[in-house]
Amino acid sequence: MKKIDEEGLKLCALQADVFENSLEAMECSSPIFIRRFMNSRVASRMDRRGFMLGVCDTVHILDEVDSQYGPTAYGKERYGREELYWLGYLYRYWAYTYEKSSKQVYKQMKAKDLRKLYYPYHSLDPAQAIERILEGSGSKEEDYTEKGVKIFRKILEREKKAETIRTGKNP
């Protein structure tokens, strides 16, 4: 897990502002906007370093999401400003500190499910909130190195068995 730094905090605040401003700028429901945003090209660019060096104001970002998917008035459910701000901030904090893409984070926790956790967790530090969310959902961040080592060991075991069968000798 990566420690949050100044760049990460700025990205969190920017994404939170984008989510909050989506209420006025977008005609679609909040869950639709969030799904579109988290899967958008702009969110993908935010996942990489250097995003803050480019043009990064909320209007431009919202326009980019709209131009990628096309404007829509689909859906009726609208979240509150504070909820949207928290959701935007938390999603970015999660992606930044766990070094995951926005798509991966969204796939792990959809907006409607995360919204249900707003009241119990909105006053917590984002790192604590994410930790509790992961604990509560039964998800835990996997150690990919450890997982890779286990897979590699299984492959080696299979190769040894195949060699033994082929030659009739134990290696």
C-alpha cells in the first residue's frame, strides 16, 4: 500500500469536486455518472502519475466524460452533494493508495454499495474507512508476489512429476 502524498490529496480533492459538480452539470443519475466516470479515459489518466500537470478543472473533466459517453438523462436517483464529494474522494484515495485503477476499485465496490456506507464511515479518515470497508465486505488486498510464488511452485511441481513419469527416475 502506498502512502498518500500531496499529489494524491490534490487528486482526491479534484475528483471529489468533479463528483459534487456532476449534480448540476450532468442530467443522468448519480450512479450512472459514477459508473461512467470510474470507467472513463479521464479516470484512467488520473490513475497514472502526472495528471495534475495537464488541464484539470472540473468543467473540463465533466465535459470529457460527456464527450466520451454522450449526454444522457438516464436514471433518476440523485445523491446529495456531501455524499458525492465523499464518494469521489474515497474512490480516488482508494485507487491511489492501493495502486489500483479506477475500474478495479469500482468493480470491487459499486457506488450504490459504497453510498450505503456514507453515514457510518464519512467521519473516518479515508484510510480507516477503506480498511473497514474491505474488512466488512470480506475482501482483502492480496499479496500478488505471494500469489505468484505459489503459482510458480505448482508449475515446478507439475514439471517434476512430468519428468518423473517421462524418465522413470526421481529428479
